[in-house]
Amino acid sequence: MLKKYLLTPGPTAVPEQVLLDMAVPMIHHRTPAFAEIFASCREGLKKVFKTEEDVLILLGSGTAAMDAAVSNTVNPGDKVLVINGGKFGERWVKICKAYGADVHTVDVPWGRSVNPADVKDFLGKNPDTKAVFVQGSETSTTVYHPVKELAAVTADMPETLLVVDGITSVGVHDTRMDEWGVDILLTGSQKAFMLPPGLAFIALSKKAWTAAEKSSQSKFYLDLKTERKNQAKNTTAWTAGVSLVIGLKTVLGMMEAEGLENVFKRHALNAEATRAAAKALGMRLLAEDYPSDAATGCFLPEGVDGKAFVKYLRDKCGVALAGGQDKLEGKILRISHLGYHDAFDTITAISAIEMGLRKFGADVKLGSGVSAAQEILMRAMAER
Ligand SMILES: Cc1ncc(COP(=O)(O)O)c(C=O)c1O
């Protein structure tokens, strides 16, 4: 037997109770029973997004919400700015181009966070910019971009939206949509929300809804105005992802019971412990200035084939971690802290990495990473 541990930055492990709740016999989505579940999810999502606006529940992966953010607010020819510091920043560029926007970028070296002054500088010179697109957490480089500071830049610009892909930052890092002035915040189900892939969530500020009202862009399935009208009545425009929504209700209840601030703390603690372990094992961190609490990226020792390393951990140890993408392929490891993840998931990841390092010939003292992590993780036990 090989027991399996899913420790990738999405999809993430689904709690047993959520799996059980989703296994109930199917119900129809146009029924009072479903409407009641849906209403409860809408309320719960507002708390996680820290907004009074509607949080729409879409059927699709996170990219569906990214697509909707662009197609509902950006018209062909509109000038937009993308913070491009990784694979998902590149995705914003591709989506915006697909919808005919005039795309400009602030290029951020992989592993670095954007400097809000660079965004301010661009917007000062280009006040006609329709929207700024950013990742809260750029999962490919395990970097956090300073959302609050970016929102402070766009908040005073009546026609410029700040659009945040929070796919690995909502439910991980405190993100105060209304208080900070984020205009569009979106995420997906398979990360901090502890669900299978398949749902995406998106909220628009009043400023963003005004842009959506004026939209001339072509769209159909992901027309957010149509969704908003339906979801206000606790139904969806098209067939809802019934089982996932049932699971979402359980997940939101779990988050509420833990306390949202404790959810953030748990992610931060596991991230801190993993960073300490990586350093103790002599592995350089990828995120140079502002590491994300969703996942930790670290460089493998010179000469270790990262692809073979990830395969060894998955196939021989049962521990699934992620490698690097694109120019980081084969060079780094990415260890998730997302969602249904606690201290002993972190310990499992680190001890497997130690064994992998030994197997691949690195000079590593077994247990040195684990003990560095334990010193930090014991703080969680003390607080229980
Ligand atoms: C920051 C970020 N944006 C976008 C995506 C794409 O989301 P999906 O694969 O759910 O479409 C991901 C997925 O890992 C992500 O981490």
C-alpha cells in the first residue's frame, strides 16, 4: 500500500465531512431546498471576501472567473495594465489580449513582488487605464503581491479598476475587499476552499458594476449581470454545480467555526515553518521579498533533477508536491499550505523532501528540516 498525501498548491485535499456531504443523492437546482443552501453560501462567501457586495458562484475553474472579470468590464481597445511576474500574470495578459484590450505590463522578475510605485508611475502617465490586473498570490513563483497598497493607488481613480486574482490568496491572506477598495476579487474552489475543482467565486465593487453596465464586449455564459439577477433570487442562470455548492456550505461552516483570522494564522504558521525547514536544509527560497502563505517555493540543490525528484516523492513516498513551471521547471519545489492543511501535513512534506534529498545525493542531515519546522509548529499546539 502507498498512502497518498496531496500537498500541491491546488487541487488540495478535501475534508472527509465535505466528501460525505457531497455524496448525498442529487437534488434539483430549482427547488427551495437548493435555494436555502445557495443563500447560506452567498452569505458565507461575503464574510470570506470581506464585502457587502454579491459574491457570484460560477461553474468553472478559477480561470472562468478571470475570463468573466475581463469580458464583463474591458471593452475592445481599452488600455489595461497587467502585473506580470509569473505564469498567472501571463494568463491575465493572454485573456486581456483575447478580448482585444490594449495590454501594457509591469514586468516583475520571477520571485519578486511588484513595487506599487511602478504601478502608480504608470497610472500617473496613463490616467485613461481601464483596469489593473494582478495576482494576490502568484502561485507559480509563490510570491504575494501587496494588494492593499495597490488598492490605495487605484482607489482615487474613478475609472480605473483593480482586479485581483485571489485564487491562492482568498482564504489564505486577509483580503478586505471593501475596506481596501479592491474592485474585482475572484477565487476558485480547489485551493483554500478545500473543495474539488469546479466552482469559481467573483465579487465586483460598485465601480466595477458601473463598468459592467457599460460593457460592449461579447459574452454569453459568463455574463455577470445575468448571474447577478438570478443569484439575488438564490438561483443560478444556468444549471448549478449542485454537489459542489452543497460541499461549499460545509466548507464555509468549517471556516466560520475555526474563525477566519485563525484560518489566516494557520496558513501563515505552516508557511513560516516550511520556510524555516527549507533554509535549514540549505534550500534557497524563491520568493525574495514577500513570500505567499499559500505555498513555499524553494530551489533544489544544483544537479538534482527536479522532475525526477517530484516523481520520486509522488511514486515512492506517496507525497504529491509541485515542481516548477516554465523557466523554473526542474529547478524548484512548491509545497502547499492551502486549505485542509495542518502541522503534520507540513511535517510530512518536509520529511519526504529530506528523504528525497538523501536519495538524490544531497548532503543533508535527516531530521534537520523537520526539527526547524517543529520549533515553529509547536506554537500552534500551545495555543490550542
Ligand atoms: C494564482 C492562480 N491564478 C489562476 C489559476 C488558474 O486557476 P484554474 O486552474 O482553477 O483555472 C491558478 C491555478 O493554480 C492560480 O494559482
